[in-house]
Amino acid sequence: MYVCNCNGLRKRDVAAAIEAGATRPRDVFARNQCAVQCARCVCEMREMIQDSRETYAMAAE
């Protein structure tokens, strides 16, 4: 499933960037060597980043 249609980023691309340390949507774009265009995907990326943080926090407990 695509998260960013403008750059062709799929959920797995965003997830890989988050696993590699992306903490902001701009980090996701940089990791995938592209740039934000229409910004419709930014909210979904933020949600994915937040979900990842919560998952890591729960695992650390």
C-alpha cells in the first residue's frame, strides 16, 4: 500500500526508514532520497512513527 503517491513510497519503505532511525517525516524522505511534495502523506508518516515509538516503549517495559 502506498503512503506517498507523489514519491511512490510504500508502507514498507516508510517502515524501513523508521527502523533505520527516522524520527520525522523529513527523515523518511531523506532516507528514501526524495522530498515532500503535496504533504498528504505526512500525517500518516507521523502516525507510523508514533506507533513505532509506542511499540518500542512497550517492549522496553
